[in-house]
Amino acid sequence: MWARLLVALSVCVAAAVAADDDVEVTVKDKRPVYTPPAEPTGDVYFAESFSDPTAFEERWVKSTAKKDGADEDIAMYNGKWELQEPETDGALSGDVGLVMTEAAQHYAIAAKLDRTFVFNETPMVFVAQYEVNFQDGMTCGGAYMKLLADTEDMSLENFHDRTPYSIMFGPDKCGLTSKVHFIVRYKNPTTGEIEEKHSKQSTEKMDFFDDKKTHLFSLVIRPDNNYLILVDQAVFLQGNLLEDLSPPIVPEGEIDDPEDKKPEGWDEREKMPDPDAVKPDDWDEDAPAKIPDPDASKPDGWLDDGPEYVPDPDAVQPEDWDEEEDGDWEPPMIVNPVCEDIGCGEWTPPMIANPAYKGKWKPPLIDNPEFNGIWAPRKIPNPAFFEEEAPFYRFLPVAAIGFELWTMSKQVYFDNIIITGEVAVANNYATAGWSLKLESERSLGGAMSLGPWIDSFVEIANEYPYLWALYAFAIVSPFVICAAFCVRTKGKPKDDAARKKKTDEPTPDDEKTAEDKEKSKEDKEKEPDTLKAEAEGESFVASAEDEEKEEEGEEEEAEEETKEGEKGAEEE
């Protein structure tokens, strides 16, 4: 009811305000104000809250490159990046983030770290953390970050899909496939080749693509080879660098010899047809699998010459049928009912399995005396093998952070990015930023959908006081209408007996005389057995008479109420 009332009020207010062409209404933003987190201290390599537009323009570089292998019309990174506040329920005022504003576009933007993150020998961890809000949901597209490798020819203006990176991390979805990527580009110290190592995927639900709330994605990699992916500070996936990446960081010690070939005549057949077997003389390969049932007989009443379809005997020629224009009328054809019940046409016996059927003869299988086994090439030492107990220290140094994405959904929001070597620093940064958004979205998400409406009504009515009367009328009217339908005024009964029956007021029949009181006293003094006998003999007669009187009284009362109700309704 309140939702309909608000809609009605909004229509009325809009009509009233629109009646005055010179009216300009400004509604104040009543949302809680967001304060960006302060610049973090500690082992920090990069921190970005997007709170300073000037600093953003100086720090971030939009790519002017072309995507490799794409058609000319979509090869450019033409997606429009903007600093905007989120538009979802519970958003805080002043909460500015980096937004991909358009759908079906390629995007690429990057910024250098304040200092290069080097995975050296000192005890440390690697933490990458940022916020994402899929404000319009996500059908197909990514929101992952690329931590670009430190190379001599790195150019942020030329950032594209083939730009070398060290780590890729973040959510990605297309259709029914949803992921949170963690990919490491690892350099083999023996061969010098760099290969992508993909983490296993989590089995947790991924509601963050569609709930239109701000979510915190965190990646923690430790020197002891353990890594964690957290969503909203809860463990989403945990794994081990040496056990849970594919292909594994450390390759197999032995591989198949590419030069080894299977010898000619190598027999891999474990079984073979018996060369001495002979087909039996009585084996008939031409015998059919099915034959007519010799025991079947034609049902009684079967019509060999009966038609499958007959004219409908219940059909009637339409009254408007004109034989000159429509021709001779013929009834429609229907399935012959005799054929449905018994059968018509040429009768053939049903088919059954042929007991003499054996099929094509094949010799039985016996063990192959020439069986050499299943051939496999011999193993040789893997020339790319290396031993590694702590791959963390061999990760490629990170010099920049970038988003190189394709999305079919618009309004993907990023905020509060941090790269640090301390988990506590990342947690404090989240507490100062993301936690405020989480609290607002939880507490104000439902109320915010009505809050701006109510604030708008108050602001407008303060400027145009006559609208308060309109508000009062709109609020009170539903209660008045409800009362009019639910409350019915009844006339006072004119019949005194009926009135007393309604109010339970004593009537002459209810007043006991002195004789009745004396008789009642005598009845109480009687023996219980006597009372019981009298009750058993008289109860049926008394109850029948009482019921008859009661029914007559109820009928009179109902008739009187009906008349009085109709009269009261007419007066009302």
C-alpha cells in the first residue's frame, strides 16, 4: 500500500510542480558522506582511492594501442573510462571510483607502481587488493587486474593484450562460466621460457556478478608457497604454488623420448580370433532375426475389406451450404470405429524373435601368442626440469598495474586499489574504505530506495506549503475509504423483545416466580437417582421443544436484523 501511495504522491507532486513553469526544485543529497581512506603507511607499493581527479589524470595512462588479432572496428581500446559515484542502493555520497561506462567495448588503462615490487629473499608477502561493483550485473566480461612485469620496453601508452605481466588476478564471467583468475607467468630458469600457470578454481558461489554490491577482492601470496584468494575478507580459495597450478611450476623429471618410434610388427592385440575354429554346419547366417508368430490367429470380426476411413454419420450439412457455389456436400471422413476396435485391411500375424537366429558367425577369441603389450616411448631426462622449493622468489618483478578488459555490461566500478607487502596494511585500508560501503549497503540498501522520495516530498512541500494539504489528503483518504466499507451503521431495533435478546436483558420468561423457586428447592432435595430418572425421561421432550422455540426465535431475529440492516444502509 505504501509503495502505491508514494507513486500516487509522486504523480500529484509532479503535476502540481509542472503547473508552474518557473519552478526549479533542488533536492539535497541526504546520503551519508563518504571519506576516502587516508594514504596508507607501511610497506606500500601502490594505493589509489580515485579521490583526486587531477592526480588521477597525471598517474593513469589510457592506452592508444590496438588489440592483436581483432577486427579493425573493435581493435581499438575505445571504452570510455570515467570517475563516477556508484548508482546502486546504499551508495555513499562522494564515493568516487573508476568506471567502465559503456558496454561492448575494449578498455585498457594502466599506472606505474610507486616502486617496483621485487620478490626477493627477505621475509615478506605479496598482497593485491581492490574493490569491484558490477552495477549493471555482468553477462560477459572481466574485471581482473594485470600486474605488469618490469621490462625495459614497457610503455603504458602501448598497453595491450600481449603486454607481459607477472600476475593476473580478479573476476571474469561469460554466460554460465564464472571464474576468479589467479595466473602466474613463470620463467623456467633452465630454458628461459615463460609459461602461464593457472590456479585451480573455487567451488564457492559467485553471486558478486549480479547482486550490484561493492565487493573486495584480495590476493595473498606467501613465500611458504601458500596463497589465498579472499572475497569480502572471507576465504574464497586457498592453494599451494607447487601443487595447485596447472601446468605445474616444476616440470616432470622425465619425459617421453620424441625420437623413439614403435617397432614394425609390434602386436598390441591381447586377444585374437582362433585360427582353428570352424563354423558349425547348422549355423544359418541368413536366418532372419524376426519371424511371424506361427501361433497367432486373426481376431474375430476382422474386416479384410473394411475401409480405414468412413463418412461421419453424425455430420450435418451446414444451413448456409450453397450447392451451386460450394458443390455437392459430403460429410467429413473419420476413422472407421470398427478398425479402431478390432482391425481392418489385410491381416498379418505379429512378428516375434526367431529362435533359430544366430547372426553372422565369428570365430571365438583366444590369447594372442604374439602379444607384445601396449607400446610406449621410453622415458628420458626432461631437459627443462629444474628443482624449486620456493617459486615465490622467482616471480617476475611487478612495475605497473593495468586493466585490459572486454565487457558486454556497462558501469563496472573499481576503487581502493592497493599493492603491499603487509597483510595488516591491506586490512586497514579495507576497514577505512570498503567496510564503510559494506555497512551502508547493508543498513541503507532497502531504506535508500524510499529515502530520496521522502526527502524530495519534504523539500518540495517546504517551498510550496499548499502541497502539505495534498499530502494529508493522500494519506488520510485510504483510511476513510476503508472505514466506509468496513464499518456499517445499524438502526436500533424497535421491537422491545428483540432489543432485550440482543442485549441479554432479562425478560419476563426469564424471571422466576416464588413457586418456581420453591419447586427448584424441592428438586435439589430429591435423591440423585430420582433426578437422574426424571432427567432421562424428560430430557428428550424438553430439548425438542427448546430447540423448536430457539429456531423460531432465531428466524424472527434474523428477519428483523435483515430489515433493520437494509433500513440502516438506506439511511447511510
